[in-house]
Amino acid sequence: MTRNVEGLPAPHERRSLREAAELTLDEVAAAMGVSAATVRHWESGRTNPRGRKHAAYARFLDGLTAPPAAADADAAGPPGRTDPAAPAQPAEPAEPVLVAVAPGAGAGAEGGPIAPEGPAVATDTADTADTPVDDTGGGAAGAVARPAVRPLLGPADAFDTLYDRAAPALALQSYLLSGRRALALEAVDRAFTRAWDQWPEVATDPDPEGWVRAIAYEHALSPWHRFRRAHRRPDPPPADPADRILLDALLALSPVHRRTVLLYDGVGLDLPDTAAETEATTLAAGNRILHAHAELAARIPELADVPVEKQSAALRERLVALRPPFALTPRPAAAVRGGGERRGRQWTRATLGLTAVITAATAYTVATAPTRYDPPPAPGESVTGVPPLSGPQQLTERSRQLQDKLRTDPQAGPARITPKIE
């Protein structure tokens, strides 16, 4: 086995080891605390883990290549391998990511990364130690404990699982993008409403959280919100001065830089995934992150003294520790599903009503329209071929008598036309 990336096997060998151990992408993702799409990228060589995920993944692969005897001798074996006689070992904690914590919440709200699960299954790691192990299996991996998988009850159960996992963190991310509580909760509600309306597409998507996150980010960063009266008044700033400085610095960035730095430093996506979600090339996404870090370091005194190569880790810690001045509590999942269904019924009723009106108008027009065509009378036409009347007009009999009288009686004056009694 060759080691080509800082102690990790070659990408094709990573997949071979997983297939030899008869593990699926979802099982490896659940053990590593990442999404199945991330594991697929690691095995294709598109991306490589970093930080704690890199060390945990290296130990996981070493556990797949170690013989069963070595795994039994090592009590603290790599994650993914268990001894039937020994309790299950806890997984290595992953890098911190941006999670939503209400003011005054306990330490349990500051968990590790949000590991996206597929909407079709849910894992239960508490039953891992009781899972039977077969040490006689073929391949170089030997026995590997698999997390117990329980089928979900239906689409509503899968949607509620996704909503409970992603909605709190997505509300905080939308707040950091917009700086407004009402807009952040509205973005989360709009994203999950669309997800429920298009649930067959979301359920088969490799990264359902990314699908919902893209919708929420687009709504939170829409430039049309500035014309809404409800969003003209700013929300109260955070109580902590450091949080206030960080939020003002984030809102001072351009929307594309704000979204890129939040995905890379807040959510914890790697550079290729960040570029894909922002619809940019990897080089463009890297340049945006460098420019955003420079602008944030110029506005945040805590980052000004940090070396450039450590600014990403320092910014990630500051984003995780930021606390808004109010609780960002999304609506219950059942209310979101009910609102989407109610809106769908209203649109259906409106469509049926409009169709009925058009049908009635068409029927009335058909009933009152004439059944035959009556052409209008033709306009007058000029007659040709008749010679025009020329010369003096023909005299009538009375006119001729008057003319003869005037000729025979040359007397002048009025007496000339006086009648005579003969």
C-alpha cells in the first residue's frame, strides 16, 4: 500500500479498503462524523481530510489494513474496528463547525460538526458495541463494527430528522449572513418549505443539507429585502463587544465573500466543496477567501496579530463562539410541513377556481356567439361605360311655349311677360 498524501493511502486504495471491509459510504461517514459525499470525494482524490479529520481517517484506514490479532492486542484501536469482548471505542472528535446555541444554553449545545445523514436511514451508535462481529470474513480488513441502522417510518419522519439536525445551525448561519433575526428565521422556513414541497428530489440528493443550505443562503442574501419595511430597522447588536465587532466585519464584506468565508470557516467545507456551492472555480473561491480574511483582519483586532496561515482556524473559533442577542429558535418541523401543505392546498384551490372561471366564460361565449356568418353589404361602386351628358338640356313643352312667346313679342319691360287674354 502506498502513502501519497501525508500518511494516507492513495485514493483508489481507500476505496478498495472500504469495499474489502464490506462497508458502505454511509457507515464510514457516520464513523468519521462527515457526510457520505465527503467520503466519496476522499476516495476519488478530489479532496483530502484536514486537521483532526485527517488523523482520524488515517487511523481508520490503518485499522482496516491491520490483521485481527493486532486489533485485539491494541485496546485503543482505530475507529471503525471493535473487539467483541471489549466495549466500543468513542470516535475521534471532529473539527468544530458553526452550530446554533441559544443564549444561556448549556455546554451540550456546542456539539461537534453536523454530520449530514441521508434522509432514508438513521444511525444509532449506542448499539454499536452489541453488534455481532465476524472475524472470519475475507479480505485484509477483518472484523469491522457497523453502526446499527434503523429504517425511518416515512417521508415525514425523514424530513423531521433533517430539520432537527440542520435548522438550528442554518438559522445562525443565516443570521450571520443578514444580521437580522426575522430574516434568518424566514430564510430557514422558506428553505425547508421548499424542501418538503420537493421532498422526492431532496431525499435522493447526496447532500440534503447542502440543498437546503443553498436555498436559505439565497433568500438571506437577496438584495430585495432592503425595500421591505419590516427589515429597515436594524436588530440590536450582540452584547459582547467582540461578537459585535465580528458581526459588523462580516456584514461589511460583499455578499459573495461573506457566503464563501462562512462556508469555508464557519460550516467547515473544504475548498472544492465551497467552490461548488458558490458556483465558482476552486481558484476563484481561494482568492475570495484570501481577500475576505484580509478584510476581516483589518477590522478585527484579534485577527490582526494572527499569522495568515492560522487566520482560518482563529476565525472558525470566533464564529463558533459568537452568541446572538436573542434566541434563534426555528418553528417546529410539523408546523413547517403543515404550512407548506396548507399553502399548497391554497394554490390548488386558486388554480381550480381560476380554471372554473375560464371554463364558464368560454361556455358563455360559445352559447351566445352567432352560428352563421352574415357578410356586410358591399360598398357602392362606380358605373363605367355610360357617356356623360353634354350640351343644352332638352326643353319641356311649357318651356318651349315661353321661349316662342319671348321671340314673337319683342316688347320690353314687365309688360312683355304679362299674360294676354285672347
